[in-house]
Amino acid sequence: MAQYTIDNRDAPIDFEIDGIIPRTIQNAKNLLMCHKGEVPYDRLRGFDPTLYDLPMQELSEALLPELDRVMMWEPDAEVVSAECSLDANGEVYIRAVIEINIEG
């Protein structure tokens, strides 16, 4: 089982991506980029944006459980670790290590 790093930086979606593992990684990143409440008929899907308003220490503590919840929509990906920080613009940067549990 290989591990991959995803983050919450904007990236274009590749609609012609080949292979189940690259698609799974892209799906996991897309879930991280979605905000809770913005997917019609599935308001629980996506990252809870209210966590961005927490102090960094509290966000760090809430991050892994929230990412575990978000990745329930991608059953082949499991969050191994996650960290957050503020970038130069004062925006929250999230980086997560996921493990893909399928054969490529």
C-alpha cells in the first residue's frame, strides 16, 4: 500500500486521467477541496469550513478526525497523517498523507 500527499491548493481536475490510483488520489484531493454544504443533496460531503475559524492549535487537533470523516466518501483512501499551517497570505494550508488500499 503506497502513500501519497494531497493538499488544499487549487489544481485543475484531469478528466482524462488514466489508472485507478491516480483517479483515487484526485478524488481524495477533490473531497478535501469541497466544503461541507456545497454539494446538493449531500450536504455532509466535504471539509467543514468552520474549522478555518479556529485557532491553529484547535484546528490541528480537529484536523485528523475531520479528514477521516471526509475521506469516508473515498473508501480506498485512508488518512495516515495531516498537518496545517498558515501560508504567506494568511490562508490555512492543509497537507495530508493518504494511503491507497487498492492494487494498481
